Amino acid sequence: MFESLSEKLQNALQSLRGKTKVTEDDLGQALREVRLALLEADVNLQVVKDFINKIRDRATGVEVLEGLNPVQQVVKIVDEELTNILGGTEDDTTLHYATQPPTVWMLVGLQGSGKTTHAGKLAHMLRRQGRKPMLVACDIYRPAAIKQLEVVGAQVGVPVFTLGDKVDPAEIAKKAVAEAIKTGCDLVIIDTAGRLQIDQPLMNELKRIKSTVDPIEILLVLDSMSGQEAANVARGFNDVLDVDGFILTKLDSDTRGGAALSLKTVANKPIKLIGVGEKMEALEVFHADRMAQRILGMGDVLSLIEKVSQDVDAKQAAAMEKKLRANSFDLGDFLEQMRQMKKLGPLENILKMLPGVGSQIKDLQVDEKHIARIEAMILSMTLQERKEPGIINGSRRRRIATGSGMTVQDVNKLLTQFQQMRQMVKGFVAMEDGGRSGRRPVLPGGMQGATGKHAGSNKKNKKHRKGFPFGR
């Protein structure tokens, strides 16, 4: 997400490192690189000019404050201004609901922008929050559009209302609301046909749907890969419909960020949701301040915590903690933990949310297929072998390798790494217990937990090692 822009912005700011005062020349050189990075990211020219001027005005001649060096000050200013152009910190990204259900939301946009898929993602998100959404098929023009919505609805377990492709969309929307009241659905999501903002007859159709069902939210679905064009489309739809906000799709594939950085300023409406993958779970609420921190390599721990709390079973996590403390963690538990991790999405996306990791992710060898290979080997073991890896002798290893389509060497490597991980976990538990009691813990390999100036001086650990799940 925004990898190219993020790398260039961070490199530009690094040129200030080590300076005791930010002069106009120092700042000018850094801002030239920032300006170039934004223009290459296809950010609106006026947005770039305003952004650069605000940073220059705030940062010129700033002296070092106590405990804060110049680069940290400038990064703080850039972070705040980046947050402002992404939407600011004000609470305008909230999705609103009617005081008397059903709430009606309407999705609009160009053809191919991802409305139908994101209608399903939105319904899935709401269903997980305890609501009862209904999807409404108002795209009567595109071949198989109704069928696609029915498939998406079945995938997320949400009912789909349709009257076929011969009924006027405004009439379909009206009857869908009546059906929602009758069936107890508290939220109606209307999937409309794709259209150009300059297509007057079809834009008038949207106005008729709006006046018929009076939606609480009109969400414009935009492709983030379209750069500045997304802002032009947003302006066109907003002039006709007065949209409430945007759903920005394919953000996980957008290395530039031009659309996200231009929308708020050009259209004066907030990005409310972002699509970050192909799965139905890959929809997130947009937070401008968190996105700014991601771009600047500061991570996004809050979003990571929210994601974990949604996707990881709390009871299973508590039970796993007990097993780790008792050192009774076995290969079956390890398999379950891998499956829990897979629910969170691609490992690279998770790592990018950690502070300091985003800028280094290109150097990590994150091999999702390797996780599948580990899973295949564990599934080829008996329950007893998973609980007691020590009984896995040569013949058992050959059987496991054959059953999983791997080699004996792969099985050996898995077992060795699993034992190393158990030793590491045991050391961490001992470290925590030692910290409570004032004793220095014993770490794997017999080393005592180091303290003081000699901590972390073990030279053997300085060499980078490849271990699962980062490649083979």
C-alpha cells in the first residue's frame, strides 16, 4: 500500500538527519524531493502546492526542542499535514444509521469500480457487527449483474432482493425497503448500475432512486488505481448527488496513492471505507491519521489491534497462552495458530502495520506458500505425532513427507524449527517470570538474560537467518 510514495517520502526526510537546525536550504532540498514524490504519485497539482507551502511555513527555522531532533519535528509536521489532506482527524468518516430502521445506503460509481463486490464486503462487515443487512439488485443493465450480486449475497449469508431486469431501479429500491421492513432487515444496501458522471439520463436515474428511498448514506465507489481521475469522477458525482463519502477500492495494490491524497481536497468529502484485498473480509474503516503514519513508516498498531480483536477468538487465545506458559504447546496447537493468522490476511500486510517494519518489508522473504507446506506436513501426522514430536523417527518422517508431497529434509527442518521455537517461547516465559522476581532468566542455549550495556551483544545472533514462515 503506497510503497513507492512511502519509500520516497521517507528518503526525502532522511536527508535532514543529523542536523541541529533546519535551515531554509535544508528544508528546500527535502521539500523538492517530497514534491517530486507526490507528483509522481499522481497527486493533484494544487494539493501538492498547498501541502508543500504549509510544511515550509511551519518548519522553516525550527530549532531543536528538548528530546526532539529536527528530523522528528519535520516528520511530525509532515504527518499532521498528510493527515489533513487525507481527511483530517475530525469524525466525519462515521457511517450513519436511521433512527427508525431500516437504514438505506446507496452505492454508486463507474462501471467496473467494484460496487457489487464491495456491497457484499459491506454487508459482511455489518453482519459481523450484529446487523441484518439486505442487498438490493438495481443494476438492470449489465449482463449477469443480478446473478453476481446473488452469488456475493450467498457467499456472505445475506439476502438479496431483486425484481429482475425489466423493472425500473427506483421501483426496485422502493419495494426493497418495504420487504426489509416485512422481513426484519435493519439495513438496505442498494447496488446501482455503473455509469459515467457525464451520462445525464443515468445520473437522473440515480437522482430518482435517491428521492424515492432517501438514503442515509450515498457512497461513491472509486478505484484507487485511477489516480487523479478518481478525484474528477468524485467531483462529477458529488455535484449531482451530494455524496456522503467514498469507498476506495484496490488500496492494497496502489503503490502511488494519488487518489487517496487528492479526494478530500478536490471533492470535500471523506474517504469512509477502503478495500484492501479480494476476500470479503478485506474492507476497513478509513482513518486519515493512521494512513499518514503508515505512509511515513510509523506503522498502524491501532488497526492491527482492531483486526486481531475481530478475527482472533479470545477464548482460544487465552487457552493458547496457558499452554505456552506450561510449555505444552504442540504441533496441533501450532497448526491452529497458523490458521488464526491466516484469518488476518496476507502476512506482509500484517507486518506493514508494525512500526519500523513497513520500510523494511521489501527485504523480508514472506512466503505464504511455505505456510501451506507446513500445514500439509502437520496434517500428514497422526494426532499422537502432533502431541509428541519426539516419537517421529525415520520411517514416520518418510511417511509424513510422502503424505504431504514434501521431502524428508523438509520434515526434518520443520521439526527442528518447531523445537527451537518452543525453546524460545520457554525463554520468553522465563524472562517475564524472572523480571517479576528480580532474577535473570535463562534463555535458550543456556545464556542468561543480559542487562546493562552488554545486553544483546551475542555476535552469533547478528547474522540474518531465514526461518519459517519467511521462505525455505
